[in-house]
Amino acid sequence: MQIVVPATTSNLGAGFDAFGLALTLYNRFTVEESDAFAVEIYGEGADRLPTDVNNLFLRAYIRACQELGVDDRPIRVVQENEIPVGRGLGSSATAILGGILAAVGLNDLKLSEEEILELALLFEGHPDNLVPALVGGFTVSALVGERRVVFERLDFPPELRVVLLVPEFEVLTEEARRVLPSMVSLKDAVFNLQRAALMVAALVNRDFEALRHAAEDRLHQPFRSKLVPGFEVFKEEAYRLGADAAFISGSGSTLAVFTRKNADEIGRRGVEIMKRLGFAARYKVLEADAEGARWAK
Ligand code: HSE
């Protein structure tokens, strides 16, 4: 059995811990029952992701089996990873959902999306990568209590390409959350509220000119920009080249751009900007994934 789970970008500027978008970049997990637990990893993170029972896919599989009341029979997993690790692209979410879907698929269980997410939230406290990775498209998620997530999914405008500028350095989500203030002013909360609502309406109405305002935020990006040098310069350059929106992907270190034109040029300029600052980087031009996680034959 093969399970395919897309990368995701999250926050999208003002939608901190709420917005997410699935992307056409994937981690693939080939799973079979075996005599003992075993993991092989190829591609991104192959040099350092654990292959023992600390592996996140295996942990999610074992925990899901326990929660679902089925035997956690040993499995062998081959992970083919396209998604850079520790760069704000939801690679952990793919392993968590992959492990849960393996438990569901191998035991012929039927779980709703909400039930799958409830299990996934045992591993990751914020739903903004998990939800689009599971259902595809652009998603708005709200936590209700600790473990229930209510979400809405929208198709993402096909006109928009997503350019990712992926630096070589990583940013740990815990660290990127530590730099955030615990209190914000009403003025800043309103600033974000206006822009988050604007993002949803602009995507629905295909009002691409509004997106750059919708991607502005006062809750996280101003504090995190010091963890991702080059963000402000890259944003300015992307807009000069005609981009529609530029923001920090999740908690970084990847920078993301929505654009209808000059996608490669924006990516190339980003790599140059990072190089000038002393960092290697690469870029990818992607689209939105509409399907989300799936079992493949
Ligand atoms: N929304 C989270 C954050 C990252 O910005 O810290 C992904 O869950």
C-alpha cells in the first residue's frame, strides 16, 4: 500500500494558525506488514530523520492503532521524501497523517476526516498544516477545545503559482513560537482580523490585487523576520516583479509567493538575495494540490 501526502504552506500572512494550502510536492510512504518495525528513508531528511521507533510515521501508526483498538502489527515503511524538513512546509504533518492512514488502511477501517484529524492533533497542536495536507486546497481551520477542528475548504485559484524560496537553514517551530509576544494590542488584533477575512474573500472573488494587503500581518511575521533574514528584501523584490502576495511559509524558514507571472524570475532573484546574505537556497514553482492525502496502488 502506498500513501501520498502533500506539502503545505500555512499562515499565508494574516491567518496565523488558521490558513493552510496544499502544494504539488509530496512525501510517499510505501507500507507493508512485516516481522519487525523497519523504516527506510530516501530524499529529503534521509541523512537525519530517525528510522527506529522514534520515526514520526511509526509513532503515529502505533498510537493510531492503540487509539483505534486494533493490533499495532509491525510494518516496514519506505519513505520517499520530496518535502524539505524543518522549513515550514508541513513535512511532520505528512508523517503524522501517513502513519494514521496506514493504521486505517491496513485494518480496513472507515474514519471521517474529522476523526483522522482528532488523532493527528495528538501529535501536532496546530491544525493549519494537517488540514490541507489531508483534504487538499486552501483551508481555514478552527480548534474547538483541544482536539476537535472545524474547517472549511476552498478551491485555490488555478491562475496562481506558488513560488517557494527554501533556504538551507532550518527554523524550529518551537523556537519560532517562542519569539512571539504573549499579548497583542486590540489595534494589531484588528489589523490581522481585517486582513485574514480579506484573504478569504479575495480568493473567493479572484481579486488578486487585494492579496498583497491580505498577506500583511502583525502577529507573527514582524517577530519572525529576524529568524529568516532576507524576508523583507525578497518580499519587496517579488512585488517589484509582479507577485500577488509574499509571506513566511508556516514558521519559516521557507518564503512563499503567490504570483500570476515571472514565477521563475522571482525564484531566481530570491536565491541571489539569499546568496548575498551568505545562505544557500533553492526555489520551487508549484501549484495548489486539490486532492490532499491519498492511498495509491
Ligand atoms: N502556524 C504554525 C506557526 C506553524 O506559525 O507557528 C504550523 O503549524
